[in-house]
Amino acid sequence: LDSVKYAAGRIDPEVKFTEDACKMLIKVPRPFLNTVLKGCVKWAKENNVTIDQIYEYSENYDEYIIFGQNVEAGIEAKDVKNITLTISDGVNYDKKVIIGSLVGQDIKTLKETINSLHLNNVKIQYKTDEYTKKDLIISQSKSGEIRRNDEIIFTLSLGSKNELVAVKMENLIDKSLFDATLFLEQNGISYEIKYDFSDKKIDTIINQSVAEGTTLTPLKDNVIITVSKGKQIKVPNLKNMKMAEIVDWITANNLKISFSDKYDSKIAAGSIIEANYKEN
């Protein structure tokens, strides 16, 4: 508040701001675009504004990122009772796309195709092939119209078995499952996949059985990689919580919420009657 008064005084020394006037000035909603919901909920609570959430698919914004709001920035918060935020539900992986035959193309072209079509269920496997240059696609399991989340398998060439050479193990920690398995497949290293809860993003590598820098022999050595299942979330007793507390918990854990009102003469207004997840 002092900084607001100071700034105003520098503009016009005759202007006097009361405490309430200063508070009103700092309660102007900022645009929430490209932010996550958690910070918006904090602002809304401080200013007695309710937030409605609309989730929509987006190919331009990551999941949980806000990309729309129905109240323009600059309106005084005292005049705002409710804000509707449009939040990205990520890419629509159920959408149909068309993929042609990539047989004969290289791994670079394959990765570009995966990214441009937003395919999210691609399996890449390598096998030795005496007659095909390394990293060229030998076959693919599907072509034509597919859904983005349909499994599609590409088989690529390792080249001649006699040309395979030992490789130094990379640090796979924090890499995506796709990138980690691609490195192993590309070098002829067999592997096993295990899953565990962690605070890291789903499908991120959190552990590897072979240390970085270890020499691996193709078609002989085996690596175990552990993949994140995401954060383990335990549900609290939602019936004992206030609505604002539930919204805080929901947003902190990147979950989604929908709620409805129901008349009940025996339960106080605003109390939680039932929830679709029980405690723990």
C-alpha cells in the first residue's frame, strides 16, 4: 500500500489516497492467461470472487494451462463476482488423423511425423537387417486414418549385426519413456520397464539399473528402467472440508472438479453432502 501511495504521490503530490482507495487499486484482476489455476484461486479468495472452470482440448497449450477468461483485465475486482476460466485439457488424442507409409524413411522423419500429428501411442523397435541401413524404417503396423491414441508400431533397422559396437550408457533420468527406450533400441540394448509413483511427470524416467558411463554390449546387456506413474494422491475426508478448502486441494493436485447443489433441510447450506471418492 505504501508503494501505491508513493507512486501516486510522484505523479501528483496533491493527490491523497485513503487506505480503502489503495486497496481498491491493487484489486484489479490481472490476465490469467498462460498460468495455472492455483495462483488464480488464491487471487479469487482474496477478492471474494468465485471461479468457474471450463476444460477444452487445445493443441497450442499444455494441459492445465489457462488460455481464456471471460472478464477483461483492468476491471476493478470490486465489480467482479465471478470469472469463468478456460483451461487446456491438452491435445485431443481421440481425434482421427491420416498417416501415410513411412517405410524407407529415417528416424528423424518419423519423430517429426509423431510430433506434427500428436501421436501418443507409438512403439519403436529395432532389429538387425543385413540389407537396410541403420535407422531406416523397415515396416509399420498401420497407415491411413487412425486415432492419435491408437497403437502404431514402427520397426527400424539396426544394420548388420557385425557392425554393432559397444555404447556408453546415458543418463536417462528425467527423459521421457519414448526418448529413453529409443536410445536403448537404437543401440541394440534390451530392457525391462517398471513403474512407480513419484512427484515427477507421468512417463518420466526416475531410475535406471545401469549407471551412466557404463559400457554396454549390444544384443547382450539388459537395462531396467523405472518410469513415473505420477504423484500418489490420497483423498482426504471431503465431507469435513469447506468448499474453498476442497478447491485448494483439487488445484494443488492438478485434478478436476465438478459440483452441484442439492436441497437438504438437515444439513447446513454450503456443507458437502457427498463426494464420488471416499477418504484414502
